[in-house]
Amino acid sequence: MKKGTVEMNKLLNGLDRRSVLKGMGGMGLAAAGASFLGLPGNASAAESLNYMCWEGYNAPSILDPFQADKDVTIAIDLITDSAGGFAKLAAGASRDFDLVSSDSPWIQRMGPAGFCRFIDDADFAEQYADFYPQFAAPFEPLQFEGKATGLPTRWGWVGPTVNTKFDTLEAWSSYAPVFDSAYKDKICLLDWGDWPIMPLALYAGVNPYEELDEAALGEVRKVLRAAFKNTRAIVGDLAIAQKGLLDGSFRALIGGGTYCTSSLRLKGHDYIQSIVPEPKDGLKQGIIWMEATGLIDNGKNSAVAAEFLKYIVSPEVAKQLAITEATCNLVPNAKAEALFSEEEKKALQMDYMWTAWENSQFHTVAPNIDDMLAIWQEELAAR
Amino acid sequence: MKSQSKTWNDPILVAAVAPLAIVMLVFFLIPLAMTILLTFQTTQYYRLQWTWDLKIWTEIFSKPHYWTIMLRTVGMALVCVVISILIAFPTAYALTTRLKTYSAQIQILIIFAFLTDAVLKTFGWILVLDRQGVANWLLSYLGLGPEAMDILFTPTGTMIGMVYNLAVYPMFTIYLSLARIDRDLVLASYDAGASRIRTFFEVTLPLSRPGLYSGAVLVFVLSLGAFLEPKVLGGGTSPLASELIRQSFETRVNWPLGAALTIVLIAIGALTLALAAAFVFRRTPAARRELA
């Protein structure tokens, strides 16, 4: 018998069930006590950051090198809803967080709302220099009265997502098929907050990013009602939507765009494409969505958090942020483009991205968004 | 009255009750009170404003779609209770009678299914109910043509998921009630000349009522909060209260509205249970006699 095994046996013989349970109980209590007292898991780290973010930003391949390099521990709080994340910070959680990555309209609002630090673009000149010209400083979608809140980190567009095995892209040069009886029970709307509402409002000739009167809201109601009548399913889960699109149950997904396309394309389903319809009645029909990362104003104003902001937009990290397990998205860093393989560029539809940009509105918080969400709820209830 | 005051002066009883009372107070009554308080606040620019106002309640009572969803939720919950009981009772009955030999093995299988994550089970139904799913493949194999069944993303799909996830609760409560029935009572009924059917309705069924009722209440309460099944299998065709509440809290960031809808759902659920209890009580002579 090997020495190690003998010693193990001695050890095990000395342990009865009661002592093992006592030990486990003690360990459990110690762990519970430590978490109750708010002690960080890695007590050896010099500093800890609390980070509220969307999926992808929490990838170990992104966080681990920074944690090791800066001797910092990053605790993640994943959000599934940008508005919900905003509300959580507004309810007082901003005191507990250092960083936030969310949809850009919400990051933009966090500066004036007082729970994100405004940043000086000059401090991030080096980072801006790497960005595509479209994201150059001062980057208007993140500006409030000349002051910037955060930096852009990921982006894409919202337009029809089409399986070209079953349908042509030409058929989706407008949103008309959503209301066409030939497409009845073949359309899937993504239940992702305001994302599916905006393109349908644009198709109805209403610019949802402007102040709307009762008549305009009435048009939004009409277009949503008509879309619901023709729609097979309204789903919130990306996997269900993607499965339906792949097997042809859904001819198109509305309200998801590149967010539900690129990961499929990267897995070889390059016949799935997200496009932007042609402008209609003078209104661009596509929508550009963007995520940004901001520094939360929690009184500590951590310098390491500011370092992380520079880190997350750096070319190498931006490339990793673009290609995650769940989704693949574009990044504003032009230098990152050289790091993508040809397959990845194709998956991200990089050859189409500026066409989509040209034919799209930039997604911001619409003045009447609550009215439109209420209409969505009402029409859904009547479905 | 005298005995009550005596009881409350008993320090041992008070000490025994105190932990549970404190838990109920801290984890149920205070959060409930806070939820009620929240309904009188408003939101502005996605931030809570502590202004005492009846705006939210006015909105709830003036917009019929909230009530449409609430009533649909109660209706779906009641249907789920009926179907679950109809499935659970024969299963539990078979486990205590015909399948007694294999009862332990079958119970283990049911427990495995019960303990499997509801998310997995619900998503699994997509593979079964889909147009290209297992069910349609089977129907097609039986000669019923392609895509003979189209119930994914319908209220029926939601109901299948709800029943599948919840029927196990009454299965166990009814099984426990049936297992406790004294076999001699059944045999005495046969000796008195009653048929199997009459014995079932006059002996077995009445004695299994505690399990039946507790199972029904469990399914009803859990059905009221059904979130996953309408979201995954309903495809927006049968939005229920939980999704409405989620949308109000998360997407609309209207916490007072979400809180008010929660209170409405709790109130409707409690009222339905009270009515059901009153109905059952009126139909149970033993209970009436006990009260008299």
C-alpha cells in the first residue's frame, strides 16, 4: 500500500459521520457568515469592483487577465433588461456598483440622472483614435449637454432576420410581409422591450423617437394589432426564436436583428441574415442599437474602474467581446477588425454593416416609450 | 375568552410560536405591506417618486386589459387544477391499489421527473410539440399527415406545460390520503353489499378529500404564478398575470403598477380560494356538524 493511501485511511478511520457533518456545518456557517459580512471571495485582491453588465462582458477570458494584471476582483451582476438595470441603480444600487455595461440610451441617461460619472473624452483620446469614424468623439448618442457618459462597446442593427433557404432578402426590403396574409403564422416577434415596437412604428410612418401625439400613438396601436394578428409567436427566448428560424417554422424574426443572427452564422448557418429594409415615407426603417460601458458614481470613483473602461474597448478585448458563446456582435474598435478571421467577419456581416448604418435610426430612449409599451401590453392581452 | 388570555400568558407557548411569527412578520407581512405602500407611489423618468397618489389604482380600474389577463390567469389556473386532479387521482389510486408492488419504483420515477428543473422540462416540450417535433412525427407515422398537430405557441401548449409541471403535487397529496385509508372500511363496504363503484364514491373518495383539496390548492396557487409555460410554450397567445407583472416591473420600470397588479393577483387568488373553501364546506356534512 502506498504511503499516501495509508495516511488517508488513518485519516478516514478517525472520522466518524458526526465529525464530518460537524465539519461541513462549520464550513457552511463560515461561508455563510463571510458572505453575510460581504467579504469578497478573493480576499487577497487589493481591490474589488462590482460590475453590472449584459452577457458576454462577464466572460472569464475578458475578466481574468484584467483581474490578474490589476490585482482586482470583479463581481458580476448580469442584467437581462436594460430598463430593469437602470431602475435597480436608480433604486439605490448605484452605491454598490463601480461599472455598468448596458444599452446606450440607458447609459446616456445615467450621467444626467446622477449615478454615472461623466467622462472627459480627452482622457480617452487614445481609445477614440482606434474607433471607426462613426464613433468618433464627441459621440453624440452618449452626450448630454456636451458631456459624455461612458464609451461605446458593442453594436448591431435591428431589421428582419431572414432564413434565405425559405425566403428571399428582396421580399424583406420592407416590413410589408409582417402584415401579408401569405406570411400568416410564419412570423416571430421578439418580446424584447421596445425593440420590436420601433421598426413596426417606423413602417407605420411614425417616428417613435420623436414626441408622439394621440393620433400617432393610435397608428402605433393599429400597426401592432395588425402585426399580432399575422404573427405566429411572440417569444422572449433567443434559442426558441433561432430554432424556429432554422427549421423554417418562422420565416423571419422581427425585433432581434443582428443580436440573434451572428452566432448562428458563425456556426455555419450563413443563410441566416439580418438586413435593413429600404427607407419608407422618408423614414429610415433600420435601427442601430449600441451598448456602452459607464463608470458608476458611487463616491469611490475607482481609478481601476476607469482602467477597466479603457481595457474593455481595447482591440484585443473588443474582439473577444464581439464573439461570445451566446451572441456575436460588432464592436466600434476599427483596429479590432484586423483581428477577426474571415469567417468571423462574414458571420458579423461586416460587408453590410455601413449599409445598415446608413439606412437606420440610432436607438435612443423614445419620449413616449411607456405609452408604446402600454399599447403593446394592451394589444397582447386582446390577442 | 378566558382560555385565550391564559394561552397568551403561557411563556412556553409564546416562545414556541415566536420564531414562526417573526419569520412570517419579516418575510411575509412586512414585504406585503411594503408592496401595498408601493402601489400608492408614482414613477417619473424611470425613478420612483414617493408621492401618495391613487393614479396607479385609477389606471388599473380603468383599463380592462389588466382584468382580461387576471381573469384569464384565474381561468387557466382552475382548468389546470381540474386536469391535474383528473390525471393525479387515477395515478395515485393505481399506486395504492393495482400497482402497489411497483409503487416505490414508480414513485422514484415521479420524484425524478418532479425534481428535474422546470426550465429543462418546459423547453423539452418544444421538441415534442413543435411542427417538426416528436408528436407530429408520431402522428405522421400513424398516417395522420404532416404537421397534424399545431399546438405549440397556443394556450393549449401553455396548459400542457402547466399540467405537466404541476400535476405531481396532487399526485403525492392524494396518494398520501389514499394510503392512509383503512382497508377494513373498504372491505366492510363490500361486505355490506356495496359495489366497487359505490364503495369508491362513498368510502374511498370522501376519505381522500384532504389530499384532493390540498393538492388542488397547491396547483391553483402555483398556476396563478405560472411564468415559464406561457412564456415558452404560449408564444404570446395566452399572456398570464406573472408576465404582465414582469413587464410592468422590468420593461416599463413601473414598480407601483407591478406592485398593484401583484396585490390584485393575490386578492383574486385569495378570494377564489375562499369561495372554493366555502363551497366545499357547505357540501361537507361532517364539517358543518363539527362547527355546530
